Amino acid sequence: MQTLTQNGLFSDFNIALKPQIDRRRALIKEMWECINEERKCGYYVVLGVKKAIKPLSAKAIAVKVGHLKDFEDLNFLASICRQEKARGGSYSKVWWGSLKIHGIK
């Protein structure tokens, strides 16, 4: 049994991503890397037992910021977080706090 690409039906079919999607994906990847970098050394205590904080997936971050349709809004959120990290603060605390404060659910 031959697949569609072996038959030549879709051999010339290429999907080109829009530049906006690539920029959005790059910002989400940056957020994912920074948030998980901080989560590596974190832990929480349950009944006296320390448990490591598990990393977030990129999909989870993309879902949380999915309502930010404009690239400018997403870039604004990322720039606020970058500024706080440059000051020696926590990127992820500002990220989660911005989602709560600005009514982002």
C-alpha cells in the first residue's frame, strides 16, 4: 500500500508559516526556557517531604497566553519579564503575576 506522498499526490505541497507565527513561537520558546530555568532549583514540601517542581511544557505556556492574539501584547509581557530578570528578580513570578493582575486567565 502506497502513501499519498509516494503516489506523488502531495509531493509539491509545501506549507509556509506566516512570519507572525514564527515570532510568536520564538517568544513562547523564550518564556518556556526562562520559566523552566527557574523551576529547576525549586521545590515544595508535602507532609514534610521535599518534592521537586516539574518543568512546564511549551504547550502549557502557549495555552496560558493563547488569549493574547496580538504579537505586540505578547512581546510586552515578555519585555516586562525580561526587565525584572535583568534587575535580579524572578521572571516566572512576574509572568504569573502579570497573567493574574491584568485579568488574563
